[in-house]
Amino acid sequence: MIVDRVKKEIQLGQIFENPKRGTSEVISITDKNISYVRGNSRISMPINEFDNVYKVYKGKKVRTVDLKKYKPKVFSSKYGGHSCNCTFLFTVYKKLGLTNRINGKGVRGNPYHIELL
């Protein structure tokens, strides 16, 4: 399970470089959520989404727009989630070796995307 790897390999205080600019710093990992600070915002994401997204997209390309459609309450700021969860998820997957790189420009017509191994 990816969640077990997240709990084991991701450390409190670990900093991830965001694809465009800035960083995300992990501030809490529980059985329910992972929380991080991006800029001045504290953002939480259900930790089980690391497993859920991987099961759905393993071996496939997944774009930020796909995540927003898949689970808008987690990945879309328009529906109570947070769009930053998309790129945070991608950066953690990259750290765990589940993708080689984050592609795209993060703009309409060229969203961020990864290929899940």
C-alpha cells in the first residue's frame, strides 16, 4: 500500500519543490490526513488518496484535470478541496519513485501530468 510507504518514507518537515514555484512542507501525517504548508496556507488531504489514485491510474497518464474530475472534493478548490493537492500528490509520488517526472506547464491546454509506474 502506498499509504504505508508515505507514513514510513515521508518525514515531518520534509520540503517538496512545487513544479512552478514555491514549496510544500509536510507538517502532519496521521492515519486520516497528511497536512502541508504551501505559501501561507495550511492544506490537508486524506492520506488514503495516495492508494486510491494509484489504483485508478497505475500504468496510465494522470493530469491535474483528471484528479479534479475524479474526486473534486479533494482536488478542486471549486468544490471544497484544494487544487494544490494535485501537485502535492505528484511530488510525493515522484519522491517514492512511482513516477519519473512531472510534465506540463500547469496551464490550460498543458496541465501538469505524470505517468504512474
